[in-house]
Amino acid sequence: MNWRERRYSSELSLKDVGQTIEMSGWVDTIRDHGQVLFIHLRDKQGVVQMVFDPNVDAECAKQGAALHSEYAITVKGEVKERADEAKNPNLPTGDIELQISEVTVHSTSKTVPFMITEKSQVDEESAEFNVDEDIRLTYRYLDLRRISMQKNLLRRHEIVQSIRSILNEKSFIDVETPILTKSTPEGARDYLVPSRVHEHKFYALPQSPQLFKQLLMISGMDRYYQITRCFRDEDLRPNRQPEFTQLDLEASFIDESFVYELLETIMIRLFKEQRNVDLSSGFPQITYADCLDQYGNDRPDLRFDMTLVNVTEACNGVSYKIFQSIIDNGGLIKGINLKGKSSELSKSYLQEEIAKKTAAKIGVRGISWMRIEDGKLQSNIVQFFSEEQQANLIKQMNGENGDVLFFIADTNHGTVNDALGRLRLILGEQHGLINKDDVKPCWVIDFPLFEKKEGRLHSLHHPFTQPKGDISKMTDDEISSVNARAYDLVINGEEVGGGSIRIHDSSEQKKIFELLGLSADDIEQKFGFFVNALQYGTPPHGGLAIGIDRLVCILTQNASIREVIAFPKNRVAACPLTQAPDYVSADQLEELSIKQTALKEVEA
């Protein structure tokens, strides 16, 4: 084996015919055509067909017959053009094959727990990969051998390199910030790390480098970025990881327009390179209030229409007691219009699947529905609406024959928006309204600075976000409803990242902490070092963080972020490969001055 002479599959083409080359990789598929043996060699860039012909080299053919799937080998052979009838248009190397003259087996392989070959990548056979995810993660080192997984990680690498290239062009400097840091309340729970040296004290793994990147702005670094790991001990969700990677950046002496322009430049380049999609037509800005009103959430999927319509006034005075009671109690009624799908939905489906089962799934007691046929409404509740009321409802919903209208009513306005927004997405998915190749980005802006929970104010983003206006001159009511200089980047209904213009005045920062219920001692203990730093000529600054895992998932059109992470945790935040998290020995706990209260026995 001569590593200097090694060739990769993606480098080979008809121009190499006649050359003797060396390749290394793994045995993929094996096809025995009588005396002649055809074997695919797989490397990180693809596959090449090898030919073992006893009429050419009997000893080499004997070696080929002893090969099995996933053997690690190096081969030498002559590149030949395939016969026209044997060429494979589905394979990048389908015009050539390698006539093998020498084989070196570096390592044999046990029978693998699942097939690694992906025939759909190399020929017309469709070999759907359907293996339990925990099995895949237990043998992740084998799962990553698959061509599709190799491509995912290669594209992730390309995406990160492009981001770095743009930021380097814009004079951003890559600076590393600490992984072991102080626990501060930023929203999610911290992962804590006990200190052996400082008895009874703990570090925390960073939820983000938030305070350190702001300190870098105070230090005069001006433009900082980092591709960094972050950790959040959050409640489990299907597409969330306890540790994740984000693009973190911050800049001084800028405003929101700088962030918008920079991120749009990055996204335009990435989507052009990775998906050949042109995003240069712009990124619309939608207020948080309009998002909730029109889409039911703060991450609108703009790939299809069907926005939410407020029909409370149009329904006022109807004989339908449920609607009228909700209106009389200050409630809200909203609807969406599923255009032209009436013929596809039976009455029983609307009544059982939508009005009952889907309603329960999205957290409401029921969903009302009405068809439009011959210019009139049809349903089991239209008798409670006068002809004039029906006409007004059709007009307000922009209704036409063949449309189906869905309504949700509740005294809780948030419940109506949330549930109808979820129904919108369900119907959009079920009825093919979402073009999976479309890319629709937007900025969500004008978030409230605070949200009220159990009578107390909480930061909607984090407590370092600058309010829109001088809170020192505001009343309590004005403060509780003030908007923030915050923004989220949303693509196809997914929050890809977000950030804000930060507070750069120490007295304003103290005021925010006080409004959040922190005492003077709390502020000093948790944030004293930071508030003190703000008193030394802090420049106006802002930035944001982009979730790399989620962005790569969108760019590669994968269904799960676990497909674009080398060694992810599973849906319950565990690692089937290493069996983490796991118990540790009593000696380790004692060394850290941690008392073991669990009854579970651990190995010493």
C-alpha cells in the first residue's frame, strides 16, 4: 500500500482508462457472474466496480472470491471502459471498471447488524434503508459508512467552510470562549460539572457564549464569531439535542440592519451552493404580533397561504350558542380556508377525523367546518346562521365553491391562534400544499421584551436584550408591554436562529434584572462581573446565533437533525453507542465530595 498513490472514486473517469491505479476502501456489493466476479469497492466519495477475472489473473481471482462485505482492502488494477450495455448511468463511475491485479486485505469483518450498501445510490434498484434508529446509533461507526451519511457530513463541512469564508471576508475573528463557566439563568437548565479542586462548587456547561461574546465587544474585538458547542438540559423533543452546534457572532457599533444584511448574505450563498435556490429576492420582515395573528406561531411557514382570519365580528349575533357564548365572554373565533378540497373530504372524515381526533391532537374541544357549494355554506351548524351571515362569512374567508372552511373558537385567544396554526400545518402537509423544494425565509421582529408567567415578568429571549425605548421613563404598564430589539431568522417554518441588539448601559441592565425579580445580592452574585464590565466604555453591539444542525438539516433536506450529526443522542437524550449517561463509581463521587443518595449499585 502506497498512500501517496491512492485514488478516490470521485476522481475517476474515462480519461483514466489504461492507467494502473491503487484504491483503498471497503467491500460493498458482490456479484458472482459464473467465473467472473464483480465487486463494488466503496470509499468516502462513492463506489467503483472491480472485476476479478481468472482468465486474466487466476491467483487474484482466487483472492477476490475470499472477500466478504465490509472487508477493509487496498487494490491495484487497470482502469477499463465498460462495454456499452454494461454501463451504469446511475453511478458516477458507471462508465468504467477496475481490472484487479493485486489485493491486500487489511482487516476482515464480522457480519454487520444491517446492510451498509445503498443500492439506490449506485443502480436502479431501490433499497430503502429502514433500520431502527437506536440500532443505527449503537453501531454509528457502521451507519456512517453509508454513502448518504458520508455525503451529509461532507456537506456539513462545506457549509461550515462557506460560513467561515464569508465571515473572514467581513473581518470577523474566530475566538474561543470557555466551556467550563458559571451557572447563570438564561432560560433552560444548565448541565453542571462538579469541581474536585473547589469543593462543593460547580461549573456549568454553556447554554451559549452570550456573556463572553459581549465581554469581547467591551474588549474592543469589534467583530467576533465562533462555531461552538452549547449545552441545554431541556425537556425532550424529537428534533432537539442536549448538546448542539451553533454559529455565534457579535459585532460592535452596528444596528439591526447590519445583522440582517450579513445573515442574508450568508443564506443566499449557502442555498445557492447547496440547493441551487436563489434567495436574492429578499427576506420579508414580519412582526411577532402579525405572526401570531396570521400564522398562529412565531415561526411562520410561508411556503403556502391559508392564513388565519378573525371572524369574531362576522359570527356575532348568530344562533349558534357555542360561538355566541364565547363571543359574549370576550373570546375569539378564527378560521382558515382549505381551497378547492371539498370533493376530497367526506362528511364522516370531517366530523370524525378533523372535528374530533385532530381537535384533540391540537388541544381544543372541537373544530367547526363548513363547505361552500353552489355559493352557500353546508355543514351541520349552518342552520344557526342567517343567509346574510353566511354571505358575510364566505366573503370574509375569501370563499369559493369547493372550499372547506375550518373554525376554532375559545375564550383564550392564545389557544385559538396556537391550535389553528397547528391545524394549518397539518392540512398543508396532508393535502400537498407545501412544495418541499421551496425555500421561504423571513425575519420575525418586534418581539415583546417580557412575558408574564404567574404574575411575574420573564425575558422572552434573554435579559441582555435591549428594549425599544427608554424604560427609565416608562410606566409599569408600558414596561410590561414594551417590545425588544430582537429578531429571529425563520426558514420554512423552522426557527434557524435569533439574536438581538444588546444592552450596553449598566444602569439599564440593572433595571432589567430588577424587573425580573432579582435582588441586589442576586445581581451581584450571578452577574456582578458583567454589570461591572459594562461601566468601562461599552460600545453599542448586537449579534445572533444560528443553529448549525438545524440549518444543515434544511440545506440537505433531511427529516431529522440526527442525520447530519456524526454522533447524536437519541430521542431520550441517551447515546446507545457509549451507553451515556451512566452511573459512576462511588470513589469518583467521593473524590468530588458528592454524596450518593440513589440505591442503585454502581461498580467500584
